[in-house]
Amino acid sequence: MTLHFQSRFSLKALNTLGFDAVAERFVRVRSIDELLELRDEVKRSSSPLLILGGGSNLVLADAVPGIVAQLAIEGRAFEALDAESVRVTVGGGENWHELVRSSLGQGLYGLENLALIPGSVGAAPVQNIGAYGVEVKDLIEAVEVYDWAEDRVYWLDNRSCDFAYRDSRFKRESGRYLITRVRFLLSRQPHTVTSYAPLREVLSPQQREQPEAVFDAVCRIRSEKLPDPRELGNAGSFFKNPVVSAEDHRRLKSAYPSLVSFPEGEGRFKLAAGWLIDQLGWKGRRMQNVGVHAKQALVLVNYGGGDRGQLEKLANAIQRDVLDAYGVELEPEPRFYP
Ligand code: FAD
Ligand code: NAP
């Protein structure tokens, strides 16, 4: 047995909300062999299991029962497919932003809009991370998983991952798959995406063609607007942007002409959840030790000493207000565990 289990392990530094959660048992998994050892131990002890990456999309309770296993499989492999495309296979335990930064440094393009998203490579496909008009599914060729149902390791191609907006088969069938490696198709040719106004506005026409300039701009905008979890605990956007019917969209637009919304296909519309919350005066408000970030109403923060109970109270109050005012239900984006 090479796995090293630690009892009553503090997860405070391992979740970006900075909640003082304590795992009954904690372990780091660095290889497929260790993963198979973990499987045996989970079966032997009949323990619940949480797979942890960077803890940036999780709302943890004070006590986390069973085993928390942080996936720490590392490594990168490159394979040129032709003059333009390069296949990059990356261990699930690698840091996401570091992959984006170093790919760019090697002249491999495609990931630049996804800069500064916290967390691990292995978690990126779980909610199909996205920002500024790019989703990670656009760059993924395949995902290697350990499947608890079939008790084997194999590759799922992009289609089989059932990616959708901030969603995937891994999120829908939570607990079934452990992502060990992700295979990306990156390009030596720049194909930048600068359709989002806040990004477009800060780039000259020439810069809009340059992935390095896009990367720098994304990093700058995000650093100005989003709280750094090392300074102020948060889990990024706390609610998903709701998608409504054309009829509901018409009703809301006539009542609130400045409503921020975007066509989402099949006649439906995505509403900016941050705008809905902001209009109701929540920005910058504090309840006990948690609150709504002063620069972005979609981000709930922990000022220190906050916990899941406090955050749930705040989130419930916001959800009630939004439902009363607009008739729209907000759904949290991070996973609550347990
Ligand atoms: P964790 O929080 O550790 O885990 C999240 C979920 O994935 C859990 O259910 C966990 O069990 C599961 N999981 C983790 N690793 C694996 C694995 N290897 N195999 C199977 N399941 C696994 N998200 C966006 O989409 N776009 C953004 O722009 C964005 N910006 C953010 C900004 C900030 C400041 C913060 C704090 C968060 C932001 N997020 C964003 C959310 C978050 O960073 C992403 O969802 C990220 O992919 C989570 O990675 P993680 O390693 O921290 O996952
Ligand atoms: P923003 O630029 O102020 O935009 C507000 C909302 O409008 C976003 O949620 C975005 O939807 C939507 N939007 C803006 N321009 C759009 C366009 N041209 N087409 C379609 N939708 C458009 O948002 P922000 O809060 O500063 O975040 C910037 C980007 O980073 C967004 O893509 C956001 O999703 C991402 N982000 C995500 C998290 C997270 O935890 N999930 C945290 C921080 C930032 P989308 O969200 O669908 O892009």
C-alpha cells in the first residue's frame, strides 16, 4: 500500500471559499496504480468518496464524511498531427491556468480565453468550463476516466462526454467517473474569439488577432473584477445564468428594458444572473460573515469565519428575491458536498 491516508484532515486551504471543513480521511492520488488502491479501500471500508481538484467549485459542510481524494496525476505529452494541429495529453492533477499559460508560451493556441480559471485540468470537463465565448469542449478530443460502474479505465471521445452549457455527463452522473487525463487538440494557427464586448473593447483590431493579447486582456479584466480566492474566499459565479422561453423573455424585456440577455438557440434566451441580482440591490451586501461581491453580484464571498449554513441563508434570500421580482429560478453552480 503506497497511499497515505490522513485522518481528520483540514480542507480549509483546499477549497477556495476557505470554509473550515474537516475530512474524516484525506489522501492524494498520483497514479492509476494508486487509484486502483483507492478503489480497493473505498470498497473495503464502504466509505463515501469525494474527488477533489482545486476545490474552486465546491461548497463543503463543516464535517466531510468518508474519504476525500485529491487527484494529483501529473504529466503532459505532445503529438504533432499535421502542420497545424497538436494533440496535448495532460494529467488531471495539473493546474488549469498553468496549462493555459504554458501552451500559449509554446505557440499552441485555443485556450487563451479560459485563462485564470482556478482549479485542475481533471475538473475542467466536469462543468465544461467556459469564459468569454469559449468552452473547454471546443478544444477537447477525449477524456480518460476510471468508471466506477464498469471498474475500468478507458477513453471517452468528445461526443460521448455529452457536453452542454456548464454541464457534462460527468456532472450529471456525479460520482461515476474519475477523470485521470484529458486530451486537447490545440492549434499552431491563431483562431481568436473576441465576441464578448468587455474583451473586444480593450483590444485594438490588430490585438484581436493575437492570442497573447487576448490572454493578457482576459487576465487583466478578471483580476480587476473577480476576487482572488487567496484574499477573499469565493467559488466564482454562484448561480448559473437562467435560460428562459421567448415568451418569458418578452415579458421580462418589456418590464425591464435594460435586461441583459442573449439568444441561446431554439428560440430561448440566456439571462445574465448577475444583472438580475444587481438590480435588486444585492451587490456589496453582507449577511453575517458572507456577502455579495461589490464588483460582481454573481460572486458570493466569505469574509472569513463564514460557513455553508451562512452561505445557504444568503443564497436562499437572493433566490427568493429573484423569484418574487422576475418569476425566474436561480440554480447554484457549485456542488454542495455532502
Ligand atoms: P473542484 O472544485 O475540486 O471540484 C468540482 C467538481 O468536479 C466536484 O464535483 C468534484 O468532485 C469534481 N472533480 C474534480 N476533479 C475531478 C476529477 N479529476 N474527476 C472527476 N471529477 C472531478 N468556472 C467556469 O466555468 N468559468 C470561469 O470563468 C470560472 N471562473 C472562476 C473564477 C473563480 C475566482 C473561481 C473561484 C471559480 C471559477 N470557476 C469558473 C469555477 C471553477 O474554477 C471551475 O469549475 C473549475 O473547473 C473547478 O476545478 P477544481 O479543480 O477546483 O474542481
Ligand atoms: P460579463 O462579461 O459581465 O457578462 C455577463 C454575462 O453575460 C455573462 O454571464 C455572459 O455569459 C453573458 N455574455 C456577455 N457577453 C456575451 C456574448 N457576447 N454572448 C453570450 N453571452 C454573453 O461576465 P463576467 O461575470 O465578467 O464573466 C466573464 C466571463 O467569465 C463569462 O464568460 C463568465 O461565464 C466567466 N466566468 C465564469 C465564472 C464561473 O464561476 N462560472 C466566474 C467568473 C467568470 P456566460 O457566462 O455564458 O459567458
